[in-house]
Amino acid sequence: MISRGERVANYVILSVFAVFALLPIVTILGAALGPSDSGGTAGPANFAAAWEAGRFGTYLRTSLAVSAFVVVVSVVLSVMSGYAFGTMRFRGQSALFYLFMLGIMMPSEAVAVPLYFDLRSLGLIDTFWSVALPQVALSVAFGTFWMRAYFRASNRAIVEAARIDGASTWRILWQVLVPPARPAVVTLTVLVFMWTWNEFLIPLIMVTSESLRTAPLGLAFFQGQHTSGFTLLAAGSVIVATPVVIFYLFLQRHFVRGLLQGAVRE
């Protein structure tokens, strides 16, 4: 049993961390909703002005397209590779798995330059694929690790029963194992979406066309144009962050459940 003093101390510590986490958010929201730097409009008008001046409509569409592609492809590939590493035995399995793990240990900054030249030799620079494909590769590395941990702890009796009934490998995966794995899959989906949406370095290096700029990259260019206008910059920051917040809130329950399950899987 936790004593009353320990409970109070826990709440105090959590409250302090909550203040540190929420203070920057409240500050940005207050600035975005406050009077403009020119002393004119305030509130929603700031968001309209930032939207028009920063061309955030184009940037958000690009980010949504890239994020949707990366999430779908990464999650599907991660489920299949995690299933293979978690339930099957084949030659070179350990070496191949550790090769996947290099994608987690290797920062994107270390591979950005050689990756640029590789994609340039393929004629993919300044295209949608030059932004999306590297992020798929980076996300699949973590996704494989995440889903492997789940499938290794899955109920083997259910798998064996499905095999006895004549179910194929694909059917066991998608109809037997994936439905109970929804919290783990949703958690992976949320993480990949947030990482892809917030990625800055890869779009900065790979694209030069304004129409291919993602929302964080567009916000950086917007900051360079409005360094003296903090109100518009704050409004632009809120616009860029809103899709991630909405996506997380919509899947929050499954996300937390997946994290709790994943904490005891491996």
C-alpha cells in the first residue's frame, strides 16, 4: 500500500512536470490568440493571416500525403517482418534481425549525405519518393522490433490450432494474430505518424520545390519571413501541430494500452 504522504509527493512531482510540459503550449496559444504585432487583429484572424501568408494549405497536404504513405507502408511491412522474426525460424535470422536494428541505432544525420547521392543517381531527388521512402526505411526498423516483441509473446496454442485447421501462414497472420494486436498496431501507427510529420532533415535535404515542402519545413521558411512577427509565427506553429494532436487524441486509448502491453512483452 502507498502511504498518503507518498501519494501526495507523487501528485506534487507529476504536477510540477505537467506545468513544465504545458507552459510552452499555453504560451504559444496565448500568443497566437493575442493581438497581432501590428496592433490590429487578434484571435482567429491571426490563424487566417498565417495560413494565407505561409501557404500552409500546400504544406499540410504534402505532409498528410507523405505521412499517410509512410504509415501504411511501414505498418504493413513491420507487421509482416515482425511476424517472421517473432514466430518463424530460418537460417540467418539473428544476423538479419540485427541488421534491421541498425536502422534504430543509426541516426538519420549519419546517412543523409550518402542517401542523397543514392537517390540522386536514381533520379528521385526533389520528388515525393525522396521524402517518403527514406522515412519508410527508418520506420520499418523500429516497427520490426516492436511487432516482433508482440508476436514472440503471442499465444502459440492459437497459432498451432489454426495450423491444424489448415490455415495458411497469411491467414494466421491477418485473421488470427493481427486482430488481438490492435493496440500494438495502433501504437506503432501513432508513433510513425508523429515521427514522419515532425521530420525536418530529410525534406530539407531532398526537396527544393515549394510544393513538396512538408509542414515543419514550411514553418521554418515562414519563420525566416516573419522573424519580427511572433504572433503569426505562433499561429503557424499551432496550425502545424494541430493534426498531430488531433490524431493522437483520437487514438489515445489504444496508444496507451499498446504502450502498457509493450512494456511487458519483451
